[in-house]
Amino acid sequence: MSTVQSKPAPVGGLRLHNFALAVRDLDAMIAWYEAVLGFAASERGRFDAVSADYAMLEGGGVRIELVSRAGETARPVDRTAPPRRLNVPGWKALVLETDDLPAATAALVQHDVEIVWADQPVSAHLRSTMIRDPEGNLIHIFGRAK
């Protein structure tokens, strides 16, 4: 007598909607993502179920949802710099790409952002610049090695 069990099929038809980021100061973070990374606020609103205000930002085919619960005390987050950051399970960074990493890096310097590293090789074919937004979240920007 065989007791072969079939596995259920995986969920199908999924696609990325947005990357969500909890922030302390919603207005300041909207302004930074618009001014520094060129995103545009496409929607603002409130999630009553979790008592949070939000903004959807869009740019370069990416949608970022900034969410904030005003008046709440923020809990500390591990913001260890790479490579030790990889020892802590969980999401690591917003990762973007550009066709011109040197120009993007120069623009980031002009905006006086916190740079973790600038235009560094990460493989034979890729270079990267890593920065932090004003609340310490890592943003990794890749470009092809020339």
C-alpha cells in the first residue's frame, strides 16, 4: 500500500508591488528620497488598521512605501555596516542600479549623504556605492565595471 503524498503547488501569479520602509519622520524622508534619489510621491494616505500614515514614492520602475506611526517610540534597529551586517538575518538594503555609477556617486557626494563606500568593486563585472538615508537605512547602488 503506497502512501505517496503530493505537495501543494506554490502560489502563482505574484509580482512585486512595493518595498516598504518604516520611518520616523515621514515628511523629511519623502523630501530626501525626492531630492537625492529622484523618486516622486505618487500617493499619500493613512492605514487606519495600523494607525500609520504612508506615502508611495516611485522612480526608475521602483515603488517604495514609506510608513510612519507618529508619536510612537521607535525601537532600535541593528544598523551594523557590511560585512558584519550579513550576520544578522533579515532584509539588508534597498538595492538599485545605474548605468553610470561614477556620476551617481558624484551626485550623492554633492548631496552630502553618508557614504559607506564609494564606487568599489564587488565582482569582476560589478561596482557599487553604498549609502545611508537620514534614518540610517542602507541603500546599495550597483553599476557595471568599465
